Amino acid sequence: MVDPIKVYPAKPAKVYFYGTCLVDMFYPDAGIAGVELLEREGIEVLFPQNQTCCGQPAYTSGYHDQARSVARAQLDLFPGDWPIVVPSGSCGGMMRKHYPDLFKDTTEEVKAAEVAGRVWELTDFLLNVCHIKLEDLGEPTTVAMHTSCSARREMGVAEVGPKLLGQLKNVNLVEQVRPEECCGFGGTFAVRHPEISGAMVSEKVDALVDTGTKQFVTTDCGCLMNIAGYAEKNQKPVEGQHILSFLWARTQSKGGQQS
Amino acid sequence: MSETAEHTGHHIDVKEFHPRAQAAIHDPKIRKNFRSAMDGLMSKRKTAFEGWDLETLRDLGANVRLRALANLPDLLEQLEKKLTENGIKVHWAVDGDEACRIVRDICKARDAKTVIKGKSMVSEEMELNHYLEEQGIEALESDLGEYIVQLADETPSHIIMPAIHKNTGEISQLLHDKTGTDLSNDVEYLTASARLQLREKFMNADVGVSGVNFAVAETGTLCLVENEGNGRMTTTVPKCHIAVTGIEKVVSSMEDVSALLALLTRSATGQHITTYFNMISGPRKAEELDGPEEVHLVLVDNGRSSIYQDDELLDTLRCIRCGACMNHCPVYTRVGGHAYGTTYPGPIGKILMPHLIGLDEGRHLPSASSLCGACGEVCPVKIPIPDLLVRLRQESVDGDKLHPAKVRGHGAKRSSMEAMIWKGWAWMHASPGIYRFGTGAASKFRALQPSKAGAWTDYRTAPKLAAKTLHQRMKERGQ
Amino acid sequence: MSSRETILQRLRNRTGGELTVPECDFSVLVRDDWSTKERIERFEKMIESVHGEVHHCTEDMWMDRLAELLNTRGARNLLIPKQHEIGQALRDAGRDDLPELLIYDEPIESWQAHLFNEVDASITSTRGGIAETGSLILWPNNDEPRLMSLVPPVHIAVLKASELYTTFHEAMKAQNWAAGMPTNALLISGPSKTADIEQTLAYGVHGPKELIVLIIE
């Protein structure tokens, strides 16, 4: 994974918000929290209504023709030169890292590379472009963090979540064993190899429960539905939410309150 | 392969990955052995690179390998010339069967009855031991782990630690049953008894067969990395030494080796260096008092020149066989090495084996990954393993008209059902109006969402559709 | 067509076309110039961390230390080089506190069983050492053949502190290995070991159980 060194832009007046399909259908609160946080930083949020999915599920399944046709439909959504922020390391990684490969040798090659270069994982953007300062208004609590593999390794934002949580004075961040190990989601991997994925997520949930915390936050909704779904089905005492939901709730009146 | 295999060896059906993986996952002993071993190896690796500019070192490792690959045919010819000048005989084999025949012919010419072996993954790839047995030649492994695996009539479950799947009790029982050693949980005792048995074998072996870690073109030197000393015994005591290696193992100079060695042992076992780094540049000279009279090198292609044709797949050949990718792989850690059913297990196996056995036989290998990227992150020569897995997934379903598949057996995993589902999916997601209508309707009728969703809900609850989609809520906000 | 030609032709006529040759910058391997003292300290730390033993000696007293080491181990004999000054000095000393001195001056075929079963210890010279990894450089020859440092259960190596390099890269460059290598060259970094049984370390699996380095300062 050879990544160019990240050069953060100056804080812009506007951003494009790319919600991702999982947030769209299952976790829109996380998307709204992200929008609210950006707006509080004085940024106007543009939400292209024609957005659907980045194409990653087909891409990682090997169906590149289909991935390309879906990804192509996203390329025209961002006509201005504003940054594109994504509340997901996984979809962000698809757009930033894999779009250039997917459109190599096509007429969209230049455009895809241009779009890719403007894509930012949203927490990274809040911390390193907006230089956000969070004021914690919540009750004292303890939380663990699971950074997705793509956020960690494709987007290089492993440090970001803990730094943001570190700004919250009443939040005690605890670390589970093997924080860098995959939770076992992996998109279609979870259904193609259910036993292996199940073994991975069960150990991830055990690691989280062993910290003694009752809650975790994560950068990605794929990991969230995997980890929280396993915990719920197996009645393990830990619940999860997207880190954006957590950050927004903690900095709104009394902690824990959500829209 | 140009002709039918002369020997069948141990035939494992690679396609039966799922049942083997499932069995491993439900075996607490396998789970525990691999988890604790991999945890130990990961932490040792981390410590071993402290104080190094690891990214720059990995860049150098990658460049050294890429430079060698860019000059591969020239370097092979230079290596052959230098080795020949040094008195080492060079042989070329297009596949494993030919390599086996070359080894057999050298043995027959010397009327050899017994072969002692140092660790060599290429010889595993060739299934050399079984072939030699069929030819009436005894082939005995001398690396302790390989020796244990051979006694158990198994294959290695890790390329560096072949017997990692067994615990002391099992090994003690095995040595007791096969060699008469007393039952004991004292590892030192078990090791000492193996030493005694193998010393006899070293003294009496007619031929030693080893692998090669680096073959140096500039000086005509074969480098072997090891801790036990069995590699030195194998290459020094018998009168004839045959080294077997893949054609990609050649590097240009000892300076290249100094970079790769710094990466190899630290990545593999977290050692700053192994006990022995053995550099062989020729047979025993007339005035020398020990060493083999004859040294041979068998250069094995076995699918490598096919990998070499493609710019992206070529990166597979950078591999220096450290095993760090498997040590860090969450899938390998859960299922162990035998589940794969291949010579090379884990991430490197998933990207290498499809070329050796074909994508039809190896169709499940590229999909058995969550693409977490841990392998690529630790690879000392920066092989983009996750990208290669995606490439092979594409090849296995013939999924890209722009870049037609090339690997033997491509398309084997394509099913018309799955292809149709992805076509439908793409149609919906490339049509924003239909997407909004569909997701909006799903939210509206979310009470009807089934609580079961295939294999997903065997382990987890299904995610719950929100009352309104983000699209709808943003629209309500006027955005 | 021979297999050789088949393979080379496939590589030469690669469908992807010619490959670009990347630059290789080896400066990451170059370590700050450590002082002799730092090199000795590092060497000692590294070799002890893998179960090796280091003894600081001088030209005047190394033989006393050697005698002590062999006596505490109850060694019945010591294999020494014939021509090297170490061997000469030992023979000339005529000491009665040393065990029987053996010389490897016949081809292995004539005394293999004896070497494997009866020799308790050996002493060899080195071509220097590597501080960073705690390694000894050995170029076996007809005076100090290959098996001398491998077969006996105790291997004692004499290392001159002045011949301690910082890194393998430095040693290989300084000794100009590119110009040609001997039939066999070795880096030895500790006694023979294995972790093949449940990752438990055990020493002396095939080679020496003990490696003792006499550093001559």
C-alpha cells in the first residue's frame, strides 16, 4: 500500500458530503451527526442527492465491470473543487485509493484521479483540516474504539479517533487487546466465509467486553453492524455506535442524547 | 505442465477449503496453538525493528527485489556463469516434475540410497520426498519441525515453523511411537534425542538437499538462513549437495543480500539475525578437508515465468518467504496452515498458489480474506497483497472486460446467478432515481424486514433499516 | 528447446514489455559510526541475548581463560587449527591445564565418527564480527575446516576487538566480498537452536550447544 504523503487542504467554505449506502439505509443518524459537526465548524455541506454507493462491494468481489458502472455514476456528483468527505474509511479508501486503478485506461481516468484526490475520511477532516475543538458536555463515561482496517491502513487515520476522543474531558478511552486486528467484516467475506468471520468477530467482541466498557465507537458502519450485531445476537454486554454520533451527542447539552 | 505428473504424492483437494477451515475453527487446540504462536511472533517482529527507519528499509527491500526482477534473465545467466566458474553445476527445470527428475538423476549417478534434507519450500512444492521414495531413495527431513511433520506423515502448517500446529505432548507421543524416545514434556530432552537420531543420518546420507534464500549472481553464492545447523550439516557432510530454488530467488550482489537479510529474519521470527547465515560458493577444493565434492543448483520455474509476464502479478515474485504475512493474518491465525491445503498457506499462498495449481483448483483462496491489509502492511518487500487478492478475485469470476483475465483456470468461480445479482445491483446503484425509490421504499416498509439474512444472521442480528434514509433526511433539511 | 532456453526465452519476451529498474539507496543500512567501545558493548549484548557467552581477554591472558572454561566443562579435548597463530600458541605453550589438543589435518572421511562422537570442543579464529547483530564472520579453510565450528558441542571463537564492524553491510563492503567469496563463508550468531517444539527454545539441536567468544582487546 504505497500512499502519497497526505497534504491537508486549508479549511474550505464548503464540502461535498458522501454519505455511503450503509449510513444511508441503516445509520443515517451517523450521517446527520457528521453534517452537524461540519456545520458547527462553519462549513456549508453539499449533499448530492444522486449519490448511491461507491461500488466497493462489487469491486472487492471481483465484478469490476459492475463496480465501474456504479462508480462512474458517482464521478459527476462533485462538480466544484470542494473536498469530498466520507463518514467511512472503507468507502473513503475505495474512492481515494481504488478509483484511479478502476478507471485506468478509460476516458474517465483523469476525472477519477481528480475526484480521488479530494476524498477525505470525515474524522480525519474534522481533526486535521477543521482543527476541531470539542467541548465535552456529557457525564463521565468509558468507551473503547475500533478503527476499521481501511481507515487504519488505506486512509491512515489510526491516530485520529483516539485524538478526538481525547479532547472529551469526561470520556475515558480504554484499549482492547489487539486493537489493530480486523473485526471479521470484510464485506462479502462475512457471508462467503461465515465461520471464519464469526470466529474473528467473536474474539473482537470478547476483547471489547474484557475492557470492562459497555460501549464502543467505530469509524465504519460495516464494522459496527458486524460487532454490534454479534454482541446483540449473543447477548454480550457491549453496544456500539459510529464515532460521529458519539462526538456529536457528547458535545450537545446532556451527553448521550441523540436525535 | 508439459507432461502428466509422474508422481501423485499426497493429493489434497484445495477446493475443499471450507470444511477444513470449519473443522479448524472448531478445534480449540488449533485455535490456541496458532493464536499464541502468532501473538508471540507479531510482538517479536515489532521489537526487532525498533530503532530502524522501517519504511525506508522496506522501500529498499522492495527496490532490491524489483531491480532483480527487472534484470531477471540477465541475472540468471550471470548466476549460472559464476556458479559454473566456481564449480557448481546448474540445472533448469520448467516444472516440479522435471526438477524431481533432475534430483533423481543426480542421485542415481552417485548410486545414492539416502538423502538428508534441509528446509526447502520449493522441494515441498515439487513433492520431492514422495517422488524419491517412489524411486527407492530415502529422503529424510532434518529441520526439527520438518522432521516432526514428516514422522507424522503431514505437511508443514507454516513456512518457517512447520510443526507449529502441534504441542509438546503430541510431539512427544509421536517421537515415542516412531522412534522409541521416552515420553516427556521436556523440550530439551526431546530436542536432544532428535539430535542423536539425526546425527547418525547426517553421517550416513549420500546426498544433501537444501533450499536457497538468496542466490547471488555477482559472486555465484548460495545463501541459506537457519538457526539449527541442520542446513550446514546437510550442505557440508554428504559428498553431494543439491540446492533447489525458484528462479526468482536470484539477486545481483552481496550488498542486496545485506538489505534483504536485515528484513528477512526480523520479519520472520523477530530475530536480528539467525544463528547461521551460510554462504556457499563452491564444492570442496582439492586442499580442503571437508565439504561436498559436488554441488548442484536446480533452478525451478514451475509457473513463475507466467507470473512474470504481467506487470501487476509480477509483484508476487518479490516474496522472500519470511512468513510475516501469515503471522499477521487474522484468517490464518483462526484456521491454521493445513486448512488451505496448499504448499504455501496464508496470504502469500493465496496470491501465489493460484498460479501454481490454477484458479480452478484454487478458486476459494483469494476470497478467504477480509482484505484487512495487515499482510501488506508488514510485508518486508511491500508486496501489495490485498490488491493482488482483488485482482485474483476478478480473474476468478472473469469480472473485468477492460482487463481480460490471464491466470490459468480463470473464470472458474463465475456463476450465472451471482453475475446476475451483481448486474442487478449495478443497474440499481447506477440509477440514482431507482436507488432512492428502492431505499426509500425499503425504509417505509421496514417492519417487513426479515430477521434472517443468510449466513450473516448465523452469527449476528441483521442491521435494522432506519425509518428514513439519509437522502430523505437531508432533503428535509433542504440539502 | 532445452528447459533453460524455454525459461530464459519466456522471461526475455515478457508480454508486459521491459521493466523499469528502480534505484536502490542503501544508506538506511549505514549506522552512525560507533566507537570501538560501543561496538563491543552492542556485540556482547546481542550475542548474550541469544545464549552466547563473551569473555573479555588480552593477548596475555586469553589462554588462562580458555583453560578455565574448558576445565569447568570437563572437556577432554580441544580441536585447534594447525597453522593459525591460535593453534600454534596453544601447542607451543605446553600447558598442563589444557585438555588434549586435536588437529583437523586429515580429510573428514578418515575420522568422521571420531569428530562427531569424541570431540568435546573446538577453537577457531574469526574474520571479524558484526556489532549490530552480534555475529561472527568465519571463512572456513583447510586450516579451520567447515565442520570445526559445527560439530563439537562447544565452539570457542577468538575475535579481535579491532576487527569488530558495526553492520553486515559495512563488513561486507570493507572486506570487499564482491571481489570473490570462498567456497564457504559463515555468519555465526549464537549456539545452534530451535523453537520448533511449541516455540520453546532449545539449544544445540544440530550444531554446538555453546558458543563462547573470547574478545581480545
